[in-house]
Amino acid sequence: MDYVENPKEYYPPMHSAEHILNGTMDKIFKCGRAFSAHIERKKSKCDYRFNRNLTEEEKSIIEEKVNSVIKADMPIYEEFMERSEAEKIFNLSRLPDSAGETLRIIKIGNYDACPCSGKHVHSTKEIGSFKIISTSYENGVLRIRFKIGEK
């Protein structure tokens, strides 16, 4: 599938990979989703509140888990939920009030779900492969830099 890039919108395969990374980080480390992200076609980064850098073994575990979700060919779809219900399930602190009372929830199979207004691929297999380029830790922030590759 070809995607036309709009400078105000994330590249759908990379954006979908970011969701899987966020779900994986929270499942493994219970650290929540990234509080800041910069998503681009060639490489991206996510920042997490954390207490140290990752070990090489942890990086491998994260890559393996993200790639297993990608290879599982999970559907990526949207559902809608009232804000009052969503706030019982999700952290809505980064969501602007202008998002309204009905929120769009992006679901990746039964693996991940979160409020989002961005574009995504229809299936995880469209992402290709996931690779952590590097990580760093400074002042309570873990930064993970990553890229996606060929399917």
C-alpha cells in the first residue's frame, strides 16, 4: 500500500509501530505509554518516564515482541467510546479537550488500544520489521530510537 505523506500527519506504518512499541513497553515495564514521540518515515523516537537505560537483552526482548506482533498479522481498527468511559481505561492527560466527548480508540488486535486521531495501516503485517537503533537515558527519561524496514 502506498501512503502520501502530509507533514501534519504521521507515516501510517511507523505510527502503527509506535503504538505496538508503547503497548510492549507498558506490558513489560509497567511504565505507561511514551509521554513524547517524534514519528517520521525513516526513523522515530519515543520518550518514557523511566529510571535507567535498557540493557542489550531488554532491547532484544522488546524487538522480538514488537516483531512477533507485526508478524501475527493483527487487524488495526477503530472503535468509538464516550470520554467518560475512556477515562476509566486510558490516560487522557495528553488528549486536548477539543477532542470532544466521543473518542476514537485505535485497537491492534487484542494486543493494544489507545485514543488516537492519526492514520494507521489496516494490519500489522503492513509495517514490515521493527528495529531499535539506539537508546539513551537522562534525567528520568528513557529515549528509544527506532526504524521500520522491509516486510
